[in-house]
Amino acid sequence: MSAQITEYSELKWRCRRGMLELDILLNSYLDKNYNTMSQQQGDIFSEVLDYPDQVLFDLLLGNMQSSDARVSRLVSEIQRTSCNDQDQI
Amino acid sequence: MPDIPIRQFDSLIIGAGGGGLRAALHLSSADASVAVVSKVFPTRSHTVAAQGGMNAALANVLPDNWHWHMFDTVKGSDYLGDQDAIEYMCRAAPRAVYELEHFGVPFSRMDNGTIYQRPFGGQSQNFGGDQAARTCAAADRTGHAILHSLYQQNIRAKTHFFDEYFAVDLLKDEQGCVLGALAFNIHNGEPVIIEAKTTLLATGGAGQLFRTTTNALINTGDGMGMALRAGVPLQDMEFFQFHPTGIAGRGMLITEGARGEGGYLVNADGERLMERYAPKAKDLASRDVVSRAIATEVREGRGCGPNKDHVMLKLDHLGEAVIQKRLPGIRQTCITFLGIDPAEAPVPVFPTAHYTMGGIPTNRQGQVVIPVKDTPEEPVPGLYAAGECACVSVHGANRLGGNSLLDILVFGRAAAGHIIDYLAENRYHRKMDSNSLESALNRMQRWDRTGNGDGESVSVLRDELKAVMENHCSVFRNEEVLSEGVNKVEQIAERFKHARIDDRSSVFNTARVEALELENLVGVALATIHSAYARQESRGAHSRIDYTERDDINWMRHSLYSLGGGVDYKPVRTKPISVDSFPPKARVY
């Protein structure tokens, strides 16, 4: 099994959260973008997956802004992916 | 015995939501050695999604007492709740809140420093009188606050966590005592036998049974599936709480507030459909009426969209200013998940599965109880259950808002209290039955074999199961629909025996986890649809259009579904611990 597939599976498992909203947003983003992610994008996504669920929820639903520009950019990308994705996960 | 690492503990807890963590903390604080197995990191359990709050008759805002709380819960359950368990829970509620406060939960407060309490539906003063205010909350993140506080307290108390381990099956001795579980590490696929003198199932609900649900992906009824395979029947599984307006195809809630502000439902013809189903209350009719109306429109071909599988919630006539001021959260949700601004376009909605009232039958000490000969409730030695996976039964046919967090905390602690007594009398580990282990191992290793099945893929079967449950066992139920559903679910169960996964790696093999989860869901689906088909009445969340009335003479009893044994029944415990029973009355508000 390649390291890439292992990494994808691990990230996929870490996208399993306590809230449906996060499941949908994170899985959708990972599935659509994993193959084209740069190392830096992968690292920041992995970093964000360590956030508590409630913080992630507030960031992704627009109740909170991150002071870290990299995180803000990722949040916008995740939101954009969701808007364009009408398929059920 | 195969060469698999063995770890020994006094107590094993499967599931790290609020119920599991509350039990673990009580046990660890009593110096028991405790293992908690969780398939996700503990603070990502579904308890985190409980935003509403937790009921307790503290009387901080309005007059209140536990007996009124008990009345509301019995009435809310449509008289299917066990009144001894309900009395126990309502009496224990204030202590449960104060304990959480001491663990660090930052409950919202009033100016005088006492805990703020908000009113919720179904709460009354004086046994059905004026509205009560009974729900304690930590702003809109109560579940998150409780889960994090309990997790931190468990770390302090040295509870041992097996994070990202999947529990496969319960292990027993030859006499049927439960002695722990076989689990495996999701990271590397390595199995481990966790031997324990007691095992508590606290794995949460099974909302993933349905295509449209508010539940997270992790809610696959794992503990219920394990219990079924261990010979424990599931109780009252036909009672599943639905919310009428979930975002179609996605599941998350659009609260009643949207219709309260003037939003209304339309079908594919643009007709305001609730005018036909509830001419007076229209879109503000009760949840079950609105849910059934939506399902009926879709069934009769008046659904919207290319698949005609939803109706539309219109809000745009309210204007952007009103929507932004009064419904900002809903607007954000629609924009994020649908790319639709409700100020400009209608929102596709369909009833969404929310809460599993049924589950693993327990008594109020959390012991799992099963019928043995003439005894309806014989404890299974060493086995306990608490929280949404259990049916104690305090919610009966319908759960009241604010009672689910209370349930997990009160009965998580109660189970731990009984476990402490059990451990004092059972000081040694028993000898495991090798057949029990072999059968669990076979179940896990089935998916590792090349050509593990020659049938359909797990994901195809899962999607079909969810669609069948949504079409045949959600809010629109009658003989014909349910009977067809029973056949379809039985066929899926048969086809699952030949299902396959293509990934046979050991490292982060999420396909294997999903296959094991689906096996659990299939068992829970069988229990749910068989029990729903058998119950010929309407009570609480179980609404039959061919049996529209509640029938206390024939049906005021709990259903019990077991694999291979079909549906059986046992009486409701109508006698409380210390007060008079509440006899059944019409449930009107």
C-alpha cells in the first residue's frame, strides 16, 4: 500500500467528527482536493483537523474568523467546495 | 487460543461520549482500572453536537420540582417510559448538574449567580400547567463543554484510553458472563483482547440507518449490533425521533423558528401544502403532522427536484433584512451546504432522523436485562449499557428536549455505581470461552481474506439500506409500506453475507471499519423495521396511518427484537419508586 493511500485513509478517518456538518464539509473537501493538494495545503489541513469540533464548526459556519491567514484561506476553500458539491457524501 | 495481545482491566467501556466518560470517571475515581475504547478521538464523539442543554428541576428561573419533571417525561414518552427509571432520573438531575459544574462545565448564569434555565417544549409546572424553565445550558455548546470537561477529568483520574480502536464483538465465558471485547487498532489493524470483569456499552445512537439524518457518520449503532449478536434483544426500536425539516440529502436541521417567522412549505406545483393537512395550524402544526405531510407529498409524486424527493421551504418572501436579523444561522447553513441564500431561493427539505429512543434494554442500574423463561428482566452478568444505545427506558415512545444529556449522565453514573458493587463481589477474571473469541475473530478477519465476498460492495449496500429505511420506515408507515420494507431489509441482510471490500491492507483500513459498521446497521435495521411492522398503533414517534390511535389495552408494552427470534414483548414498568403512578391520558399540549 502506498504512503499516499495510507495518508489519505488517515486523513479520511480524522475527518470523522462528532457533528454531521463537519463530516460533510471536511470529507467533501478532502475527496475533491486530496490529489491536487500541495504539501503545504496538506499540512495546514492536517493541522486544522486537530482543532476541537466546536471551534471547527464556528470557523466553517462563519461564526468565528481565524487570525491565521493560512487557516482563513483553507476555511474559504472548504466552504467553496461545499457550495459546489450537491452530492450527498 | 490465538496469539493476540491481552490487556486486563476491572471495567471496559465501549464509547467515549458523555455516558461512557461519566461512567469511566466514576469508576476511575473509585480506584477501579478502566479502559475506554473509542473509534474516534473521545472529544469527537456525538455528544459534542448536543447544543440545547440538560433538564433539571433547579427552580432557578420559575418554580419547579422533580415530580413535575417526572410527569412531563412520562407524558412526553406517551406512557411507554418506565416510571421507576423516570423518577430516578428526575430526582438525580440536580445532583448531575452540580457535579458537572464541579468538573468545570461553564453553565450560563443569571445576574444573581445561579444557573440560568431556559424553557423548552414539553415542560410544565404543576403537572401540565404553565410553561416551566428547566433546561440548563452552557450557551449553545453544552455538549461540547460537558464532553471536554469529562475527558479532562478522566485524564486526571488516569482512565486508560484506547483511542481509534474499533470494538468488534463482546467476549463471554461458557456461562454467558460478558468478559470484555475483541477490538483492533484502526491505525495498524492489530487486534487486542480487552478482558474486563464488567463491560459497559455506551456507543450512542444509530441515525446512520437513514439517508437523511442529523447524526454524524460515527452513529452506526455499534453497541446495539454487538448486543444483538451476543443474544441480547433490542427494545422499542420502532421509536425513532424525526425532525420535519432537515436539509434534503444532507440532514442538518432547519429549526421550527424558520416556520415560526413566516416560512412555509410548497410542493412541486407551488402549492402551499400544509393548508391541506392542517388547515388551522398550517406550517406550525406539530412535528409529526408536518413530517408526514412532506413524506406524503413525495410519495404521491408531488415532490420537487429531478428525483421528486423533497419539498421546498420558502423564506424569500420575508426579505433579506428579516432573514438576516432573525434567522442568521439558518441563512449561513443554507449558503454553506447548498450554495442557496434563503433570501433569494427556497430551501429543499425532508424529514431527518434525529434520535434513537429504543436500544439495549437495561434496568435503572444500567444492567443489561433480557427475558429468561418467565422472567422478563434477568441481568446479563457483567454487561451494562447507558446513553442513547440503551433503553432504560426514560424516553419511551418520544424523547423530550433536554432529557438526552440528562439520560447519559444520570445512567452513566448509575451504571458505574452498580459496577463498583459488582467488582467488590467479583474480584477475579473468569476464563474466556474460546468459541466466543473465535467467532469474533472470524467476523473481523472475514474482510482480510482475498475475495472476502463475491457480491456487492459495502458502500452500495449501505446506500441501499439507508434508502430503504427512509422510504419504508421513517415517518410514513402503514402495513403495505412496512411489509415491503421488511422484505427489502431481509434481502439486504442476506446479500451482506456475500459483500466485499477491495482494500485488504492492515494500515488505516477504513473500508474494513465501514464493513463492520454496516453489519451493525443491518442488525439495527432489522430490529427497527420488524418492530415497526408489528406495532399496530400510533404512539409517540411511531405513527401508523392505518392504526391512527394509541391502543393502551393491547400495546402499552415494550417490544423486544432478537436476531432469529423475531419480536416479543414485555410490560411497561408503570410503578415508580416512591410516588403514585401517572396513568395514561391523551397526550395533548
